Amino acid sequence: MARLIIVLLFLAVLMGLAMGVANGVGRMAQAGRAQLARAEMGNGTMQRLSGILLLALILYVSIWGGA
């Protein structure tokens, strides 16, 4: 009987630790989702550079594409 109580106590502690770990992982995942939602999609400098390169490509194709 004493062994059963010790095993049940061990299982209860183990279950408590598992629930704590699962709760912590859930909180970290939720914080990561919130941070992604707040983050600006793309860097302003990279967006400007992409626009300039796109304009250069359009001009290049319009000048040399007709030849």
C-alpha cells in the first residue's frame, strides 16, 4: 500500500511538472504570435531598394527589350 501511495505521489508531481511545461510553451507561443502581429512586414530600406531595382528593370526592358 505504501508503494502505491509513493507511485501515485510521484505521478502527481510528474503530471504537475508536465502541465507547467505545457503551460509555459503555450505562453511562449502566444507571445511569439503577438510579436509577429506587431512586427512590421519588411524593412523600409529594403522596400525602397526593391522599388528602385524594379524601376530600373522596367526601364531596362523598355529600352533594350524593343531592340
